[in-house]
Amino acid sequence: MTTVTRPRTSGQARLNVRAKEITAAELERYTARTPGSQAANNRARQVIPLGVPSSFQAYDPWPVVAKTAKAGTLWDVDGNEYVDFNMGFGALYVGHNHPVLRAAVERQMEHGMLYVTPCESNATVGELLKGRFGHDQWRFTNSGTEATMDAIRLARGFTGRTKIVKIEGGYHGHHDSVMVSMKPSLDNAGPADSPWSTASTAGLAAGIVEQVGVVQFNDPDALRRALSGFDVACFIVEPVMENIGICLPYDNYLQKVRQICSEHGTLLIFDEVKTSITAHMGGASGHFGVQPDITCLAKSIGGGLPLGAFGARKELMDLITDLTVVHQGTFNGNPLSMAASIATLSEICTQDAFDRTAAMNTRMLSDAQVIIDEFDLPAHTVQMGAKGCVTWTVDPIRNYRDYKGTDFDVAFAHWIYGINRGILLPPGLDEQWLVSVQHTDVEADRQTEVFRDFAKELTA
Ligand code: PMP
């Protein structure tokens, strides 16, 4: 597969200069309006590296430190108000503090917070997930990381193979097997049609990197080559990559992937930690009509409480039943997360709610596209269900290497400009916004208004 990235134009070089000017001015403004966040971060840094509980939350000069949140809005410790389109990195499809979810959790709290003996709601959530995603059986975890870790272990246990294949630039959490070629620098990434596997952190167990093959997204031929030794346990992939903006599968990629995995006795794992119920009632697998062997979930299915899950057909899950593959955890299926998940899946994130948020998102994206066209910006919009993004490349991206062609100077200027005007988008320039069930048309319009002002300043 060849990827064509258009050369930057002289017009774009001018935009880069302008973007850097905007960033410099906006950083001063940010500093002036967030002294409370600065102080809170300085305090936290004494006892917590970078002053944040997860390194994803860190950015310069210091992150916005939250005080409270409700519905579509978040307030920081300085009293600044933001329309929160980050929504917990996509975990809060229900929005902040949804009254139905809150009532469900409070009702459960009357009856205790943790039993570590099963509760009836475990089966209820299992049934709800089965109904949406089609797999026979489910087990719960506390995070997406644990879900992909357990899914890969199950695949290895089932196939008796140890090698796995993942996507270059793909993120699946922070356990050893997937911390390979997460976001490699391109001078250490090898050829596009057979990328190198590179460690993404110090501290990996010996031999891990050698067990992990890497291919590019949207490249079925590379996958076929990677599986040709019939020694790969699983191919783990997000059906839509949502850690490089939103990168869609093209030309029946997922259907091809399904077939190639089946032909090679390799289990197909869909990591739907980010897509799932924000993409379609039945996840991205439901949207594209491709059923993986194992599905990993987390984030939005818990309505803001820590919850992950993995599901598969009974034949696979029988390895857990007969204790061949060991799966355990103190907080797995805890009643508070179960109560939140039942409210989320059965009462809040209904078909109507999905249709409404997806429609609001379509409108936000088409408004953004009008502005992109009007100001001739080197950008385009992408939608997956209730999630959307403006990606700062002219052409749609097909993989991580295309994504590296993003104009990050303009992307950063856009992001910080929004923060200073009450629009909170995820940090890191590689995420997307989420229209939650509690966002309003007024909040959606605010995003459009700020984007238009940014476009004017960028092209002034
Ligand atoms: N898979 C994907 C696709 C993710 O985006 C993430 C988190 N951003 C994870 C797995 C890990 O989930 P968690 O942070 O809950 O461990």
C-alpha cells in the first residue's frame, strides 16, 4: 500500500508561523488565567511524578486542575468554565454526574460497595454486553489495560502460540505485550510495509519486543505476511483507530482482516475500549458488521466508574471455566461499577440517545468543515458515531505514518486557543471530541464559534 502525503505549501508555512505566534500569546493567557492549577500542580509534583496520576494527563506548562463537573461542563480550581468535550478520554458518554446513573450508584451504596462474592448484577451486565456485542460470555476487569492483557492471555492459552501482532501507533493500555511501537519516532520505525517492533518504555520483560509483530493499519497484505508462519496467537486492533484522531478502516479492511486471521488460525481481538457504545449500539464491530473472536471493552460502558470487560464465544471462555487460563481480580464486577454499567447500557445510552448525539456530532463536524473550506485550512473532519475530530492534514489519514504528517503546530495552537475560550478537548493532539448524552446544542455551537474565531486569527 502506498500512502501519498502532499507536500506542505508555502501557504501552510505561513500558517505554521502564525500558529506559533498564536501559541505564544495563548500560553501567556493560559498562565494568567490558571494560577490555581499551577499551584495545585506544583504541590502535586512533590509527591506524584509530573503532578498527575497518569502521564496522559500531563502537559506544559501545567494541566487544568478540575474542581467540579456537571452534565457537559467542567470547572477548574480557578473557577474557569469549560464545555468538556474530552469527557474522561471518552469514558463519559453519559456526561458528568448523570442523575440516573448517580441514583443507581447511590441505591447500590445503600447495600454496600464491595462484596467479593458474586452479585446478581454481574449476570445482568453480562447479558447486556452479550445483547450488544454478540459474544456468549464475558468477564469483567477494572480497566482497558486489564481487558487487553486478559484477552491476549486467553488467545495465547487457546492457540498455544506466544507471538502477537499489533498495529503501529496503536495503543492498547500499559501492560508489557502492547507497549511496543505505540508511537515510534519515524526514524526508528523501519519500512512502511514491514515496520520494526520497538519498545515504547524502559522496563519491559526480556523477549517481549521479539514476540510482537507490527503492521500498519489498513494494510491487509502486511498482515497476511506477518501471519504466514502460522505461529501468531492473535492480532489486536482497534476497528477504528482512536488514538491518532479518528482513523477509519478503508476498502473492507476489517472484513479482510477477519478472513486473514481465520485462514491462519490467529484470533482476532477488537480493542473497543474507545469505540464501543460511542460508535454504534453494538460497537464498531456492529457498525462494520465484522465479528472478532474476542472483544475488549472499558471506558464508556462503566459510565465513569472503573470497568473493563472482555467477551468471546463459549469455546474460548471455556478455558477460563476449566481454569486453564487464570483470570481473577478483587474489584472485578464490583457492585458499584455494575450499577453504573446497567444504568448506562439499559437506561441512558439508548438507541435514541445514540441517534441524537451522533446527529449533534454530524452537525458540529459539518459546521467545522464549512469553516475549513471557507478559510482554506489544511484540515479535514472525521466522524465515528458520537466522536469527531478536526485532523490537520488535507487528506484523510489511513495509518500512523499519515498521522505523523499532521501539522502539529497548528493542532496545538487550535487546542490551547480552545482551552482559553472554554472548550476542553483532550490533550495530546491525538484524541477526538465526544458528544455526550448531556451536551446541548448551545455547547455544540460554542465549539463552532471558537473554531471560527481560531480560523480567522490563523489566517489573519
Ligand atoms: N485500549 C485503547 C484503545 C485505549 O484507548 C486505552 C486507553 N486510552 C486502553 C486500551 C487502556 O485503557 P485504560 O486506560 O482503561 O487502562
